[in-house]
Amino acid sequence: MKVRLGFLLLIIFVMLFCSCKKNNKTFEENNDKEILEALRQEMMSYVIPVEKEVYFLEKTPKKVNYIAPKNKDKLASKYREYLLKVLQSIFTEDRISDLIVTIKLDNINLENFDEEIPIDSNAYRIIVSVNIDGKYEFKYDEKNRFIILPDGSRERKYIPISDNELIKTEAIIQDIIGNANIIVTNIRFDRTGQFIAEDTAYFKQ
């Protein structure tokens, strides 16, 4: 009897695992790979890889990425475009706001457009900041009906982004861009107009 019960539980576990795996698609499976690859290629077109002799404990050749100052704004724009697609796929489009990507070149004579700056040098900094909204859930009474507020709207509960989600988001951005100063903030967006329109449409049904 115990053997049969154990075998049955194993089958249920395998079925649940397969179901979760099937529904938990990666970002690239849910999005257009060609668009992302085109963005990657365009980003890399502004970067010049050069093989240099780097001295550590021994002489070892190392690929160092360089960028010309005239290309920094174009590269920042492509970084932003790429990041926006990734973040919108995770949080939905309407929850991302004020995504800013800035590339700063400190102590560099920008009049010399032929000068190339090592991306991993102290002179080259990428700054990323983005605001992300939490999400809302409807509130229900004991009979599983919408709770209606005195103004006639449906009551909603705001769920902020957890600290763990913010840390994961920073890690995703870091993985895409590399070494960067990243500020990810949970901001509660004003959705008054959106909720009025949604409730008006719902009660007209």
C-alpha cells in the first residue's frame, strides 16, 4: 500500500513539474529573438574589441572593449531600447516608467572624437535608473463578489514590489550591461483615470 501511494505521489509530482516548466517560458521564448539579436548587433557596432597585453601575475592577452566618445549616446540609446523590452516582458508595459540610461566619460577631451576609451576603465561609467510600479488586485467579500466602495468603484489592493524582486531586477540589468550604477525604484503610479475607465466599462456590461 505504501509503495503504491509513493508511486502515485511521484507521478503527481512529475506531472506538476512538467506543467510548471511548460508554462514558465523564458524571456526570449516569449519575445521576438530576431529583434533582440538585431539590438545586440547594433549595440556591438559601437564597441571596438581590441586585444591588449595585460600584466597581472603573468603576461596574458585580453580582449578589451573600447568605445569612441562620439558613439556613447547611440550606445546608451540602444541599451535603453534593449532594457525596456526585457523589463516590460517581466513587469508588463504599463509598470515601467522613466527608464534612463546615461554613459559618462569623465576627464576625457571630447573634442578629440578619434580617441577611444576602454569600457572597463574608470573614465567610462554607465548609469541606469528606472521606476517600476507594483500591481493591484481586486478585493472580494465572503461571497467572492467585488467590494464596491461608496464612490461606486471596485476596491483594489496595492501590492508593492518586494525587496527581493528589486534586487533581481538590478541583477538582470547588471547582467545585460555589465558594470553599471543602477537605481531601481518602486513607485506607485497614479492610476485614477485608468481605474475609472475600467470600472465604467465593467458596470456597463
